[in-house]
Amino acid sequence: MTAGLKAIVLVGGFGTRLRPITYHTPKHLIPIAGKPVLYHCFDALPKAVTEINLACGYMVEEHSRYIREHPYRIPVKVITEEKPLLTGGAMLNASEGVSGEFVLMNGDVICGLDGDEMLEYHRRKKAYGTMFLVEQQDVTTYGVAGMDAEDRIEEFVEKPAPEDAPSHWINAGMSVWNADVINAVPAGTPISFEREIMPKLLTKPVYGFKSKTWWEDVGTPERVLHAQRLIFDNLPQKQRETHVHLPGAKAAMPVCVGGGCSAEGSRIGPYVTLGNGVKIGKGSIIEDSIIMDGAEIGEDSIVVRSIVGDKTIIPNRSRIEGKCIAREPERY
């Protein structure tokens, strides 16, 4: 039963709320603590997954290149979405080789889920579908599940008004399904899995896997930085203490540093990711931020609660606080 289990991971979004970073880098490839958001997502998949189909509709070549140059531990096949198909259409488009059961996942979810436990729960329940759920007080931007006493989902409402929400348990971006669900999606048609397909499946045994684990989706700069804090805080203590090599800099852990960085005379951390080849000028302070590959921060600058895009140059004596900063997009 475990042989050949596939995962479909959806990375079709444009990342508009993370612009201007996402003019150059898809949000799924923003680095956090030494690897991109996407690979943190993959880490939550059940170990039974032997191949990932990546449903990709934006910056396909950037995703493909990263996966070629930094292979994940299991094969990842990038499947292009020629036009926006929404979550249901993207799932169908990337369903090549799926049989029996499969895992469906959003590629922007950071969490501490044990995917093995969820898969075991799904099989023990003999479920048609099982959704990973976490509890949130404000549910208005999420899909919300209403369940019976056995956690069978009886109602699913996408982005409800507070008074219409059937619970505080939201769709946390991973689910396990019988492959028959793919037949419910009309071919070549943009269709939302959450709004248009999911409610029609509830005549079948679909269950909620309720979890108290840490969780975030990385749709906004604030959420990306919160996800970074969660990842660092949940690393084993030994890893938190050994992720930095910055001669001549003062580092307040946790900090993760890529190759070829220089930061002599600066102060870095806590909660900072530096990509490869980052240069930090003397007298600068970087806190609670992500500085991406090849960026340069001038001397006597302060960067706090911010994301600085790849190859971006910040002048001397700048103060960047609560911002996304990136180089100008190329003009064609």
C-alpha cells in the first residue's frame, strides 16, 4: 500500500502580497533557516511518499532550476500549468501517475505536522479524504470545517464571515485523498477545490485530522517572518547553536548563514537567515529578517523585521523596518 504514494504540491500562486520580492523569486523559494519554504513543506509529507508532482504555474523555470541544482531527497517532477487553473484544476493537471491514494499539499505551508501520523489516521478511519486542520481564532481568510463527534467533516465553508463559521478548525493545507477525487474535476477548467469540489465530497467519509502543532502559511511578509521564528524555535538546540559562521561579527542566535557571507563588524540576529554570498557592512544591525542571496547591506545600516531580495543593494546608513525590499524588476 505504501509503494508509489505520490504527493501533488500546489505552487501556482503569484505571491502578490510579497512583491517586490516575488518579481524575482517565487515565494516558495524564499530561504528560511538554510532551505526554501518549499523544502520545509516537503519535510512534512509522509515518509511513504516516493515522488512529488509539483503543480507550477508561475516562474516555472526558477522552480525547475532550483530543484535541478538542489535535488530533494525524493524525486520532484515539475508539471507546468499553462494557464491559471485554480487549486482543483491544478490538482488534475498534476495528477500524472496518481493511483489508489495521494497527498495534496499547498506549497506555502510551514508546520510541525508528522505526516506519517496523518496517513496512519486516514487509513485507520478507512477515509475517502482526510484534511490536516489547525485551530485559529480568526478564520475569515481560511477554509473552515464543521465536524461531528467522530471528526467526520459535515460542512466546509471557504472564508466565512465570523458568524457563519462552523468551527475554529481551518484547512491547514495538506490532505490525503482517494484517487477517485480526481474524477470530480472537469478537465482544463479553472476550478477551486475548496469552494467547488470539497463541499460535494462530504457525502463520503471525509475526516479532519486535528492538530495542535505549530503552523503558518507564508502569504505575507509578516507570516514569512513568523514562519522563520517558528522554524528556528522548533529546531533541535544543537542545530540552533551551530548554524552560524561569521568571523568578526557578533551573532545573537538563532541565525543561519549561507556560504560566502561576510559581516565583519556587524551585529546579526536573533532570527536571521542570510543567503549565499551576502555582504553586511561594518556597524550594521540585522534582526528578525531574511537577507537573500547576493544582497549587500551598506555600513551603519539597520534592517529589522524585513525581507531583502536577492542581489539587492542597500546603501550605507539605511534604516529598513517592516519592509520587503528588492532590486528593480528587469524591463523587456
